Amino acid sequence: MIKYLLDTNIIIYYLNDNKTAMEFIENHLQSSAISSITYLEVLVFSYEEDEDKKVRDFLELFTIYDVDRKIINRAIKTYRNKKVKMADNLIGSTAKEHNLTLVTRNVNDFQNMNIDILNIYTDNK
């Protein structure tokens, strides 16, 4: 059962061999998902061809939630009321729409979105 939505920064930390991110993902891979926005944000970096394939293969290990009309409508309301940056807004709205805990180090990016947040760098896991 999916419990967590991983923010882009957690994936990037993992790809950069950050111990905290690696341990969390290795221990929660089956219960974690990513947004299609995270998929996009990670893959816009310039990778060598072989590295690009490794990153894509890694991302495909996760359930990937596409941005649908419900998520878009939630993001519109959030943006109008709270002015959360759009990529973060769509990721946060995905977590909210699917009743998932958002795993991020950038807690302030999601302030006032009324979502469950886990900062694996400061919170008990």
C-alpha cells in the first residue's frame, strides 16, 4: 500500500548517495510513490546516456501519479489562496488528493497546504 509521496529533493539526494535519503527509500520503496512532476524535475538535468537510463529505471520503480483534473483543481485553489509555487503545489496537491504523507526536506515549500509532511532529516521516521 502506498503511504508516501517523495518530493523531488528526496530523489535527488538519493541519486547523490545521501545516506538519509538512501536509507529511507530502501526501507520504504514499496510504500512510496512520486508525482509525474518529480519525474519531470529529475529528468530535466543533463545526464550522460547511460546515467539517464539508470535514473529512468530507478524512477520506474515507483508508482507514478499523473497530474489529473482533480489535482489541477486543488492546485488552482491552493495557488489562489496561498501562492505556493506551481511545481511544489502540484506535488503537494498530489499528496493531498491521494491521502499520502509528503516526504521532503523543504517543508517551508508546502506551508499552509494542509498536508501530512515528513522531513526525514529532522522528524523521527
